[in-house]
Amino acid sequence: DMVLLDLNNEASINACAEHVARLCGKIDVLILNAAMAYKHTDSTPWVQKTRNTVATNFFGNLAICKAFHPLINDGGHLITVASMSGHLSVLPDNELRREFASADQSLSIERLSQLMAQFVHDVEECRSTAQAPGPDWPHLQRGWANH
């Protein structure tokens, strides 16, 4: 059975979760391997690339986790697949890197969401149409990665 799912559409996510619940009831495993990326040669402005990528790859997947979590059986597993682009070594700021690395101990979903929204906000402050950030962009000055 095929169901369309748009990571950027809450109604689509909820409809998919409801369909799976009707079809399967509970599930043992959910594997998230959904994401998007721009090619390096893409001429889309960096601000738009950042906004779209974070909306899809972070907030879209978070919405899927929230919608499907009630469907996962006790003892079941939620598995996420990530790229090397998300490796903490891309963050030049030690404090930011430490905060993200604390995910196993103390980083809450709420705080992680705030950090991701702050990253987008810091990139948007530049208001440039360039397809890649310059060294003086606000987000770089605040310790965020440039890719």
C-alpha cells in the first residue's frame, strides 16, 4: 500500500500516520531516511537553501517522529538515517558543538528546535541573494557552519 508523504506538510504527515495506524495498528520499527539537499552548483540563494533544508530535514522529520511515536510498540525502535553533512565537526564554535553533543544527556527536543530556528534566523539576518555565505555573514560570526 502506497501513501504520499510530504515532510513540509503537517496534514500530509498526520494523514500518513493515520493511514498506517488503520492499516497496521502499532508498528515495531520506523526508519526515517527522508531528507533533501541542494547540489553545490545550485544557484538558489543561501538563505533560501538554509530555510528549506532545515524545514525539511529537521522540522519535517521531527513532525514525523511526533506523529508516529504513538504508533510504535513498547520496545519498538525509531531509527533515523543522517548524512555526514550533519557531523558536529562542521561547527567551528566549541560551545555550540558541546551543546549539540549533549543530546544523550541533557539536550531537549525543545532546545534543539530553538537552536535550529536560531541558525535559520542568523542566516536570514544577512538578507543576501548569494548562493554561498561570505565570511562576514552573521551566522558565521556566531559559530555556525558555512555549509
